[in-house]
Amino acid sequence: GAQQSVTVANPASGASPDLLPHFQLEPEDVYIVKNKAVSLACRATPATQIYFKCNGEWVHQGDHVTQHSTDRSTGLPVMEVRIEVTRQQVEKIFGLEEYWCQCVAWSSSGTTKSQKAFVRIAYLRKNFEQEPTAREVSIEQGIVLPCRPPEGIPPPEVEWLRNEELVDPALDANVYVTPEHSLVLRQARLADTANYTCVAKNIVARRRSSSAAIIVYVNGGWSTWTQWSGCSTSCGRGWQKRSRTCTNPTPLNGGAFCEGQNVQKTACTTLCPVDGAWSEWSKWSECGAECTHWRSRECSEPVPRNGGRDCHGPELDTRNCTSELCTHAAPGAEDVALYVGLVAVAVCLVLLLLVGVLVYCRKKGGLDADVADSSILTAGFQPVSIKPSKADNPSLLTIQPDLSTTTMTYQGSLCPRQDGPAKLQLPNGHLLSPLGAGRHTLHHSSPSAEGADFVARLSTQSYFRSLPRGTNNMAYGTFNFLGGRLMIPNTGISLLIPPDAIPRGKIYEVYLTLHKQEEVRLPLAGCQTLLSPIVSCGPPGVLLTRPAILAMGHCVEASAENWSIRLKKQSCEGTWEDVLQLGAEPCTELYYCQLEAQACYVFTEQLGRFALVGESLSMAASKRLKLVLFAPAACPSLEYNIRVYCLSDTQDVLKEVIQLEKQLGGQLIGAPRVLHFKDSYHNLRLSIHDMPTSLWKSKLLASYQEIPFYHIWSGLQPFLHCTFTLERLSTSTCELACKIWVWQVEGDGQSFTVNFNIAKDTRFSDWLVPDNEVATPALVGPSAFKIPFLIRQKIISSLDPPGTRGADWRTLAQKLNLDSHLSFFASKPSPTAMILNLWEARHFPNGNLSQLAAAVAEVGKQDGALFAVSEAEC
């Protein structure tokens, strides 16, 4: 740095030291930038001469620029001198010592020397001695980014840039810079993920280091376990499971996925239900004053337990007995004449009614006699438990005969004939008895015989031109007020037309169609995805007085916090409209939807084209995919292909794939698996492993195949597949053993262990669900329902009105776990009919009538006389 000035007095002059020169301006250190000369100046008073001396040598007098003036305050002379120093002058002594210059001023009293001023050549080298390096750090971990700037004169200043913006420690307490120029982040935050650059600068230049990418990642953490699920079996040994998700926190920026299982299973044992059985009858009692005696039994051998069924039948049995004390008067002649007269009047009325029916049928002409035959309403309801009752029992409910329809014929009896009046106690007998052997001549449509004619008629209307021109995915039939059911076999798709949904006197030809996605354009926006097949029922615009129920499968793992699910319907103009949002208050009473684990039931009073569409609300939203493996049944060449299908988990898609594989000659080689595919934007990957390399080799070039996320999530491509092409090294190789993994990146996965003989045809083995659906796609009248018509009407008329002690339709809905739909049921003229219709749609054809009977019986126990049907009412 500059040195202090030195004053030397002249001893010979004897002058006062106050008159020695003193410097008002002394030379200061300077830097030569590139080739620019620098200027040094000094000023002293009083001074007669000033000269510069550089590195001990006097600067030539001609290189000085001198300026004289007078100090106005003291009147003393002032002298100022300047010189210039070039780069060449400094470089001459480079390496020997530093270049310095000093002023020497004279006056009459002596001389004074100024401080030394050093002249240096400024520079800044290009390369950093140490640059920051890229790092991946866990959140809240400390980060130190070192930086040693290039060598330079003057020493460079250092600053840091984050994504090209200046890092100011004064504004961020989490950041500071050390004296060694390192950048320190006390605790890494997600916002600290960026590119960091060290910048060094001085008067010569500005240098930038290479950028260092800092990624702050979050390792995944498990959520808490869910509650254990119910035992998988209702009797004996089964299993139950619980699950957790890697969302506490969710992995970010390449953080590690949670280690361990996301699902735990454990064995469980459920006590098997034991049905009750009757003990032996007791001995008959003594004959009473009313000429009856009785006997009893108990439901105690065994007693029902663990949810087993109660005994069916009466506990008490009574019958007439005779003794000397029991005498009966013979009926009088007046009573006989009265009865004969009533019978004659009844016969005349029946004959008049039959004549009217014949006249009406001849005039109508267009009605099919088979369709109009409603004898099925009155045939074969055989109640079991018969008890005597008094004729004046006021608690009996009656079913009024329907006199509005004149096209009925009667065959068979509704109730068995007994010796006297009787009534049926439903809770003690078979409430819903099967149909008897009466004549049933209802019309059933035959697709093979009438398919071309029916489709041709539909094709004449513009709305139906998009319907398929075959009957493979179509069912249709002719229906009247009796109702019925349409089913597309092996798809889980059906349409229930309840009794009285079609107005009396009307006959409709109704169809049910399953569409392929490529046939019908369904626009989806944002994160929407198709969750069900696209199904049409019609004809649209027909008048229905009761809601029909459309049943179809879906592939959503429904939860209110993860999904917003809507029912869409296509208008006659071709646009799709939201007609219902599940879980929200319905804006109209025309539509309602009951969503269950794998199927939905749509109540609609307007037929048309429907689809279920969902929009995910979080990354935890998931759809079910069914994974199915197929391979050729025969392998004549060295190549062998394994096809892995990823299907929407609905029955109709599986049916379509099976039909396709039948045409290709494929065989099923593994049990189908279900994979939960989440809305995480991650693709689905498939890979093959553990294959004996001495026998087989894979022709797959990459380590895995991948199906893009959006191809699966949209649902518009219901099944996708990848093919693994294998090559056996010898034609004698027939055994194939390997593992196939299918997983979503950072999500759920499934593995298949393949081990079979390719020369053995095992196509469509027991892994596939057996076909247990009825083969008839159209059922008309009571044959389409599990509950006999008169029993149904009795239940409706008894439970619709508010009952005593709550014995009404609300209690029945609670017993059937349908109490979440009470507001919808209450909006209809007959809530009980809606409940029974939904039960029919859910449980046909394998529904357990005993469970329904038990539920109705429980309601009946609250009102002892609720379900009593007398023979006269039948």
C-alpha cells in the first residue's frame, strides 16, 4: 500500500519547520487495465520543486507536467506535478520487485517525501480454482457449494446466482456466503431446487463458473395402515387385508419410493352359521270347548346361531276334534239357497266378461293373444303355512282385483283349497314361492329368428343408425304392462322394466345395445375418464310411468374424496349431457344411480344412451385394470408370442377379448389379476424375467415395454396389449417357465408366474369365471322377476303407507342397506316398489329370496297383522 511521507529539514538554513513542504495530494496505488497508461499526481505547499522517483530512479524532468498556483488562505505557493506510467514501464521490472513511485518536494527549508504508490497490472484468469458441483440432497439437509474464484489483481469479488437471479443473504436467512466464498444453505427446501452459478469479477473482467444443479428430493413415507377389511368368507377360514399408501409424504424429484408392502393379508376364521331345526311335535292337547286341540314344537334342534336361519313353519298346530261335548248344527235350507243364488250371479258375470273380452280382441286385431295372456299373474303361488282364522278378522289386508284390463284369462288357483277359510302368515312360510305349473304363453323374442327384421325396423329411424347391425351385443323384446327384463349375456348389462312401467294397453318393442368405443364418439375433457361401457336402451321418447333400471359394470375404485363421477346421456342431437352427479343432490327426479363396488344401477324414466364418466380429484384416484395373459394354443415355429392384455375391469371388455382370442386360437396361460392404476401420470411397464437362457431367448430389445399413461387413463381404448416375442432354441423345447411383471411406475404392480407346456392346449381353463347367466336375452312378465306378482303387490300396499312403530318401507330399506337412498325413494309414488325393483335388478337370477323374506319378516314383526293374506283375497 502507499507509504507515509517523510520530511527532511535543511540544517544549514535554520528555517522554521512550519515552512517545510507538506503534501496536499499524494500519489495512490493504481492498476493498469489492459494497455491503458495510468496517471500519478502530487501537490505540495510551499514547494519550489517537485519530482517523481520510481523504483529509486528519478523520472526525467520532461515527463513531468507541472502546475503552479497560490494558496488563497495562506498566500504560500502551491505546486502540482503529474506523470504517466505505461504498461511497458511496469513490465520491465516484472518479477524483480513491484513497481512504485514517490514524490519529493523542495522548499527553502528542506525536502519532503510522499508515500509510495504502487502501480500494478490488473488481470483476472479464466479458470476457477474450484467450481460448484451438482448434488441431490434430501429435504431439510444442509448444502455447501464451494467456489474458489480465478486468480486476479485486484482480488475478485464473488457473488452467487440462483437460476440467473442474484442470491442476497440479507433477504434470505436460510442462505449465507462464507469468507472462502462458499454458498451455504442451512436447510434445503423444495424451492431451493435450482441451477446455481458462482460469479467472480474485478475491474478487468467477470467470470462465471459452470452451473451446478441442486435437486432437493423428498423420500416417500408410508401412510398409516387402514382398518382391516372384513373376512373374505362368511363361513370358515378366509383372509382379510389392510393397505397403506406412499403418500406421507409422496416421493418428489426422484426421491426413494417407500420400501415394504403396501398391502398386508392375514388369515381369519368366521364362525359358520347354523340353521335352526324343529324339535319333535308335542302330544296333542285335550279337546277344548271349541272342538279344537293343539300341539307345539320348538326351534331347538339345533337352535340357530352365528347368523343361521330361523326355522320355517308354524310353532303351533291346531285341528278340529270330536267328542260327546262337540255338536254342530246342520246348515239351514235358507243358507243353501243363498249360496246357490250367489254362485249363479257370479257365473253370469264371468260369462258376460268373457263375451266382452272376445269382442274387444276382435276389434283390436293388432294385439298378440300370447302377449295379452296374463294367466301367469294368477298361477301357482303356493303358500305353505296355513292357520285357521275367524272370518271377521279386521286386520286382514285385501288386494283389490284389477278390472281395468279385460284381456286376462284365468287358469289354476291362487291358493290351495282347504276345508275352511284360511290365511297365510308370510313370516312363517315361504314368502316368495315359485311359480306353479300353470300355462304360460307369454311371447319371448328370438334373436336368431327376428334379429334381422328388428334391426331393419330400427334402422329406418335416424336415431338408431349408429346401432350395430348384428345381435351379438344386443337384446330386444316385446313388452306390455307386465314388465320384463333384457340382458346381454356375459357382460353384466341388463335392463329391468318393472310392472306397470309401460302404461296398460301399450305394447313396446324395447332394445338394449352395448356399443364399442370406436362406434360412438364420447368427448372427454381434462382429467375425465370413461368408467363404464356405453349402453343404449330404447326406443327413446317412449312414455314410462315407472323408472326402468339399467345395470352395467364399472372399473372405478369409488371414493368421494378422490372422484367426481357423472352420468352422461346423449341427446337426440348427438351431444352428451351431464344428467346426474353421483353424491350430489339430483337436479331432476328422472335419473338416479346406485353405485356399488363393481356395478351401477341407473334409474331412468327416459330411455337413451348412457355412460359413466369420472374426473379424478387427487393422485390417489384409481381405476381397476384386469391383466390377462394369452398365448397360441399351437406353436409350429421357433417363435412364440405371449400377449398381455390390460383391460378395463368390466365383464363386457373381458368377453370381447375372449371372443378375439378364440378367433386367434389363443389360450389363457395365467389367472387374471387386478391392478389399481392411479392418476399419477406414470406409465404402465411390462417386463419378462427368469427365463431359462439355455432354452429360450427374448427378442425384446429393451428391458421393458411401456404403455403411455393417457392411453390407459382415458378409457376410450378399453383393452390394450403388449406382445413378448420369444424364440426357443430347439423345436423339441415345449416347457416354458418365466415371470412377467406388470406395474405402474411408483405404483401398484402384479406378477405372473408362467410355467406350462406349450404343446398342451389348456385354452379357457377354470381361471375364467363360468358362464352362469341365463341364455335367454329377453324375459317377459313374471318369469323375469324373482318375487311373485301378488306377493309383491301385497308388500307394496302394506309398506307404502306409514306404519305403526315404523313398520313401513323405510325399515325395509334399512334392512336391505339402502337407507342412503331414502330421499329418492320418497320422491316416487311407491317407495316400496322402487326398493323391490332395485332388489330385482341386483339379485337376478341368483338372488337369495330367503334373505329378502327374512327382511320383510323383520318388518312384519313390528306389526303382527301386517302380512296376512286370506284365501278369499287370493
